[in-house]
Amino acid sequence: MPLISWSDKMSVGVAALDEEHKQLVELLNALHDGIQAGRAIDVLAQVLDGLVFYTANHFRHEEELFASTGYPASCEHKLEHDHLTGQVMEIQARLQSGAQETLSYEVVNFLKNWLFNHIQGSDKRYGPFFNANGIK
Ligand SMILES: [Fe+2]
């Protein structure tokens, strides 16, 4: 059973970005399932590889939209992206220097916070601005 099920309440009002945010939910659920199945370390390595790829592409996509629309809160938002990217890199470095199972629980909490604080907070705030600029 997935830890988090996507609901329309999580939508930021831009279809392409919602699809990308769903990928983050999938990574979170994959890690949760891996822990439940007793395969935390194997799945954690895969999830972090996916997360590094995801972070680079997804944040670039949002930041391109900030630039093309002149989004006024882009500086603060990019700082959050830089902080999240730094955390992903730090977690990956720790995994490579010998993972412990506790790291997988830490990453579940990290991704939940990302979903509920960044996506449901800062990301939701750009929705009306993007919509007003024709991005839906
Ligand atoms: Fe964002």
C-alpha cells in the first residue's frame, strides 16, 4: 500500500509540473515499499539515483518558467531548490560511504517534508501567477 496517494488537493495548477511532482511521490512510495519489504538499502540506492536525476530536471523546468514569466518570488524559491539539492547530494555521499538502514527512514521523512513544505507551500504559490501568464 502506498504511503502517499496523489490527490487533486496537491495540484499546483500546472499539469506538467503536477506530473513531475507525482514522480516525487512515486520515489517516496518506492522507498516506503522497499523498507516494508526488507530491502531498504537496495531501494534507497535506486531512489537516490532517481532523485538526483529528478532534482536536476524538475528544478530546471520550474526555474525556466520563473525566468520566462518574470516570477517575482524566484530568488527565494531558487534558494529552496539549492538547499534541497544540497541535501540530496549530502544524503547520496553518506550512502556511498556506507549506508545504514536508519538513513532510509531519514530519507522518507526528508521526502515527506519536501512534499508537504516545498510542493504544498512554495510551489503552490506560483500556480496562480503561472496561470495568469497562460501556463496551465
Ligand atoms: Fe519548486
